Amino acid sequence: MPSRHLLLIDPQNDFCDIPGASLPVAGADADLRRIAALLAARGADIEAVTVTLDTHRRLDIAHPSFWTMAEGGAVPPVTAISAAQLRAGAYRPREAAALPRAQAYLDALEARGRYTLMVWPVHCELGSWGHNVHAGLQQALVDWQLARQRHVEFVLKGLNPWTEHYSALQAEVPDPADAGTQLNRALLERLDACDALWIAGEASSHCVKATVEDLVEHLPSGRLDKITLISDGMSPVAGFEPQAADFLARMQARGLRLARSAELLA
């Protein structure tokens, strides 16, 4: 029997469209309920489960509490800040001494060509309710661990406040002084050890997208045909639907399979 590994990316309360969430993704609650049902039904055939957790501090370069407008006003959530805007003084860090490092980060981020800095609502703060796994999925994870007598592997990402960390495999701009921001080769090896890798989570426009993009570039075996993206187990952040659709099309063109959860129940 082929070995199957289920990778769940950031299935956390703050990303669910439920009361109290700080960055709700429309459809996420239903996505994760479908994944919970899939895990309950196929758990005996799944050899390993890895769950990544977006994990932030209150003071973070991608949170409003880090920034102020030039005239001193608050920077609202879901504000993009470009390197040019920062250099021109349209925005500035609340802590003046942070400006050189912030400027260097935005320059490096844009040079990589994947993102411009986005100031998000405070989300997935370590120790908060929003950081927790969606309750329905959490129960399915507990049941799987008890039935299989093995642990779910949890991977925290995002603790470094000086870089965004969408991908579970590496930060957007790795910090040479922080191993937690570097390419996670141990995780790559674990994910590559299976015959079939199923992937779901939130959001398809950001953290799922970035993780899978890094995965296809760095998977040691290069066997992209083993990867299945569960299309009804992920949803995009509102306003970023085109990015999610483009991501799924590109991955399918690279040889990844797209499947609905019902197809995997067979």
C-alpha cells in the first residue's frame, strides 16, 4: 500500500470565517470541516500528518503596531507598503531606530519578486485563541493520533518579527542569524518520504501558495506527481482570487494533481 502524508497549512481559527477570527477567509470553516471528514474516513491509510502554524508576536513588521503614517496616523490593516514609499517617508516604523532594517527588508523582499510588504491585522498571535487549530479539525487530529498511536508533527513559522513567513519551508527573506527562517530541509525530507502527499489549508492565495511553490522548487526527489492539492480544502483571501487561480493553474501545469476531497474518499 502506498504511504500517504497529509500536510495541513495554517488551519487556524484566525483564518476561519467564524466569530472572533481576525483575518477570516471566506469558505475556510467549510474547507477544514471537509478535511476533518477526510481524515476521519481515510485515517487508517494516512501514515503521517504535518500541521503548520502561522505564529506571530504582537510587534511584527507585517502588523499595524509596527508602523505609522508620515503624519503620525495609524496604518490600517490590509495596507501594502512598498520600498519606494518607505524611502519617500510615506510610512515609517514607530521605533525610529528600526528604519534602516525595515528599509533593507522591503528592498530585499521586492527583489525576490514574490511579494510587497502587506500590513495584516494582528493574527495568529502566539498564545491566543486565533493561533489554535480549528476545533473540528483538532478533534479529527486527536482521533487520528489515538487510533494510529503516532504524533501529528506541528511546524511553527513566523516568529521572527523582521520577515514575513508565508511559506512553511522558509521565510520570504531568510535571516542569516535565525535558523528558523532558513530553508527547512528536514521538513522537505519528511514530506518527500511518502508515495503520496495530500495538501490543504489556508489560504490558497498566500501560505498554501508560497509553501507549495517552495516545495516544487526544492523537493529532493523532484517527484511532483506525488503531490495532490485538495481544491475544496483551501480558499483565497478576499481580493486575491486571481492569484489563487493562477497558482493552481501553474501547479497543475507542473504535474501536481488537483482533486476534491470526495475523490480522495474513494
